[in-house]
Amino acid sequence: MWKSFSLPEAASQVDAFSLKMLSFMMFCHVWILHTVLILCRANSTAVIRYSVPEDHHVCLRCGNDSDVVWTHETRNVPVTRKGIYETNDDPERCILLSDGSLLLLKLDKSDGGEYRCNSRLVAELQVLTGHDFSVSAGRTLLLPCSRSSRPKQRWFYRRREERRRELIFTWFGNGTAKPEKEGSRLSYGNDGLQIQNLQLEDTGEYLCNGNLQARLTVVTVRPVPTSKAATPVTITAETKKKEKSRTENVLLMVGVVGLGLMILLMAAVCILLTSSRCRKEKKYRSTAASQRHEDTKLQPWKTSNTQSESAVPECQPHMDETIHYASLGRQNWRGRPCRTPPDQNLNNIIYSSVVTKPTAR
């Protein structure tokens, strides 16, 4: 037996299924975009790259873990912590803070390289010498204010071959910092001026309380493949902007392609749902038509059976039946007494027969 269903019920089932499919596709698209954003963010903030002058100090952050093991390049830093136990073989060069951070003191050239905390890369350190610094773009530069006993530090910036200097940052002895420009990449940390994410326009001279601290040259170097060797080439600010715009275009293209794929999938699902709905409607109509056809076939059969049943009598006589009877004496169909007269001759018997036939209807 097939299960009958109405057309509105089938349509409501198809609509509910289409809503579920669309919701699932939207969830998948949002999840993909969220994953891409997380990956982009992870790639953009993977490692802090410090550039610090020699004889200064820097603090490298780590998670607040009970067990802390720092490694520099391929060797362990001579300070570790396991639970409440801490060992430090060189307290004049490094100190392990309570939150697991590593404080490096009196930096020299040998301190440069990668630093890992519990096998996780957290920082890459470059130790600078002299006053003429050549630093790659994107790094964080730390400039201490030396040869000054004032509690207040006023930092100035001056382009090369120019006499005019510009006040860019002020730090007060009570710990208050005041950047002179809004949205500046300047801050105060590690007892010095920090310039985050160095750009090519940061090239110039930096002065603290009127004393020259550094002559900075920001470069972006990439190897150019040749038949013999690779020659370092300094990329200009225009090239840097082109690379940045290229990255933005790639991300925009990824978003547009993802949106286009989602639209195509939605269109395909709508087409499939529409065709399924049409098939269900056609099946419903064909089933209803076949049921009506079967009912039409059964109607004459029921009528003929009813007529045949009504034509059969309740009790039918035999086709040919002969009734024999005998009578005494003369034939008189009038009422007669119940007793036989005394003068009746018993030998005078008249035999008769009646043949009956069924009456034609």
C-alpha cells in the first residue's frame, strides 16, 4: 500500500529542507572566512623581531607557565624553572621573571638570534653596534636615551641633511608617555623609545634631549635571482606600497571567489530542490489519476455483482417437477365433509398428474 500525501504537505517539506540546506551553506561559508582570518592574523603576529643596541637590555615575553625552559638558537639559556625550583647559572646576563619572561642584560653580538620559550618561537633578536643602524623594515627598534641624567626624555626626529628637527615623543619621570602624533607607532618600553613596524619613511636621525642617539636607515632587502649570484636590492617605498596593495588584492580576490562559490552552490541547491518538488508533484498527480482509474474499473464490477445477487431467488424450484395425486370418487371441488360417505366405492379411483415448469421472468 502506498502512502498518500497532499500537495501542501510535500511543498512544506521541500521548503523546510531548502531552509536547512541554505543555513548549512551559510554556516560553512562563515566558518571558512573565519578560518582564513585566523590564519592571516596568526601569520601577521607570529614572532616579535627586536633590534636593540649593544650594552642595553630587553625583556622577552612568555606565557605564565609553571615550567619554563628558554632556548637560544640550539642551546639552552642558563636559567630554567620547574615548578617552584629555579636555576640560574649566569645571573649577570639573564634573569627569569615571575611570569616566565626572560630579561637579557648587557647585550652583545653573541646574543642575537632566535629565542624559544617551551619550544615555541617568540622573538628574534638583532644586536646593533655603534650609532649608524641599518635595520630591515617591519622590525621593532629600541633606542635608549644615553648620556642624559634628566628624568624627562624628549625625543626628536630629523631627516638627513636637514637642520630642522621635529618633536615626536615625550616621556616623563612618573611613567607618563606622550606621543606627539595620533596613531603613532611610538611607545616607551624596555627603558627606551620603541618604534614598532619600521617603515622606509622612518629613516633619519633620532635625538634624545638634544643628543644624537642613532642614525637609522630602514631597508627592505630581497634577493634577485641571477645566473651567478643574488644581489641585494633596496626596495623603495613605492615598491612596498605595491606589495601591500598586491596582498590586499589577493585577500579581496579570495573573498570574492568564496562569495561566488557560495552563490553557485545556492543556485545549484535551489535547482535541485525545485526539480525534486516538481517530481513529487508529478508523482502525486499520477498516483491520484491511477487511483481514480482503479475506482472507475471497480464500479461496473460492483454493479453487476449486485444485480446478479438480486436476480437469484431465495429458494429456486427444480427445473422439471411432476406432481402425482389420486382422488376417490367423483371430482367435486366444493367443500366436502371431513368423513367419506358410506356409499363411496373405494375401487373407483381417478389418477391425475400435473407437470410444472418454471415461469419465465
